[in-house]
Amino acid sequence: MADEPLVLGIETSCDETGVGIVRGTTLLADAVASSVDEHARFGGVVPEIASRAHLEAMVPTIERALKEAGVSARDLDGIAVTAGPGLAGALLVGVSAAKSYAYALGKPLYGVNHLASHICVDQLEHGPLPEPTMALLVSGGHSSLLLAPDITADVRPMGATIDDAAGEAFDKIARVLDLGFPGGPVIDRLAKEGDPTAIAFPRGLSGAKDPAYDFSFSGLKTAVARWIEAKRASGEEVPVRDVAASFQEAVVDVLTRKAVRACKDQGVDHLMIGGGVAANSRLRALAEERCERAGIRLRVPRPKLCTDNGAMVAALGAEMVARNRPASDLDLSADSSLPVTETHVPGRHRHDHDHVHEVSKDNLYS
């Protein structure tokens, strides 16, 4: 175990300041500072508030992770950070911090892709990823089907949302129902007490001529909102639990159906589900049911590893080190629209890190 790479990962793509430390595929620390309560009164994430919260939380969260892991910063073999996609200002805070630590410690820097990290985190739960891996990533900003022959170098988009992401739809319906923010957890909880067949909400892009692997939740969101408005206009009470259950069923039905179809079409006998919406209990249950019927092995990390966290970034960073992938340059930039096909941002001049190593001998980090 001591020979496996020890990597610290920093995640600041949205409203979670996450710092994780892994050794190989073993999780040693997963420290998170969330600013979600600061965004709740606005009904969604405010980028400027998120950036300021990251600035305040960064150093304390890194120190907490190092203490939890029982390691010194000097023991690290590398620093990994989410370079994109995400909120530009939030990403810049994480990237700047990672570059500072890498420079001071003389350690290689790895700017990695947020989506690829969500896939790689499953290694901390279920061991090395099969190659290729089929992944369904569902969150507030993304709904994607990805085929990953090599998580460090080759991730191929199979399908994605053409409008609202699944998590975004959950938040918007929760707002219409006056359930607060974030919407996913509360809708999941209420749906358990409702009837998922009570209301026949539409399934987007499910026709025979529609794209096989793409998603659309905008029409569903509008249909649910109009149904609620019609009930209120007629003076009737809105059956919140049935609405939550029926809406949730419409989302997870499409997600799981298309994911299983992609596995069959591509000859992949397993499916990994990640991202914040992967914590949804109905999504997990229906995916398990459909995968079992199709002879597909389902891999879903525990809920805490599904939401944004530093452990997932550290996991991908450790894999980069283990496979001798090129490190990033210290002029690494944040890229809010970094495509998933770019699993990491490699360096152009490897000698830059040799220079950093020499400078670090002057005890820049104390």
C-alpha cells in the first residue's frame, strides 16, 4: 500500500469546497465545506457567493483533510484539482490553491475533468474500474452517458441533456412546490410517501425516432409546473407527495432505460452511476432492477461520494500518477466548459516541474 501514489484532490466546481486524500484506491480523507445554506434563500447557486465561500474554506479544509488522513503535505506524490467544467470563479479558487501548494511543495500538478472524476471515484468503493466503463452521470449541471475505455485518457460522450439537467429539473419543481433548495433530497423523501403512477407525466426524447442516448427534461418540468398551476387555479389542493413521486418516476425511468440500452448496444456488461442525483433512492432501486433483468452489473458509490467532493478528484489524480500521465503546467487555467473528452490538462513542458522541485528545497512551504 505504501508504494501506491498518495494524492490530494481539490474540488471547487460549484458550491462545495471538497478536499480528499487517497492512497491508490484507498480513501484516507474526505473533507467538505458546503455553502449550500448561503444559496438557499436565492433558490439556486449564486456564483459570486460560491467563489467567496471557497476562498474562506480552502485552507482550513485542506488542513482538516491532512489531519484526518494522518499525513503531512510533504508526503504527497501529487496535487490534483478540478480544472473544469464548472463555475468559472469557483474553479479559479481551486486551481489557484492547487498551483500554490504544488509550487511550494515541489509536487506535480494534475488539472482533471470534473465528469471523469465522478466516474473514477467508484474505484474507492468497488475497486478498479472495468475497461471500458459505461457511466451515467446525473447532477444539477450534467446528465450524460459516457463510455470510458481509459478513465485517464479516453472518455467518449454517448449522450447528454439537450436542455435542463436532471438535478436542475428537481430544483425547479421543488421551487414550484415551495419545497426549498436543493430540491433533490426533499423530493426523494416525499416521493416515498406518494404514488409514482398517480400522474402520467411525459418522458422526454423517448420516441422511436428520438436520439437514443440524449435526454430532455425541460418539457417534463413545464408539464409538471402547468399541472400544479391548474390545480391551484381551480382551488384544489396539490397532492405534493403524488406529484413528487410521479415527477421523480418520469426522470429516473428515462435515465435508467437509456443507460441500460447503451450498455446493451455497446456490449458493456456493467453500468456505473455517479453525480449528485445518483444519491436518489428511486434511481438506485430502478437501476438495480433493470440492470439485474438485463444481466448488467451495477456500480453506484455511496451517496456521499456521488455528490461533489475532493475524494473523486484525488482518485483520478492517483490514477494519473499510477499510469505515468503527464502532469499539468503551473500556468494551468480553469476552463468552465472543459469537454469531457479532455480527462485532464497535460503539461507541455515537463522541465517546469523539475524547476519547481528545486525551488521547493528552499522551504517555501512550512
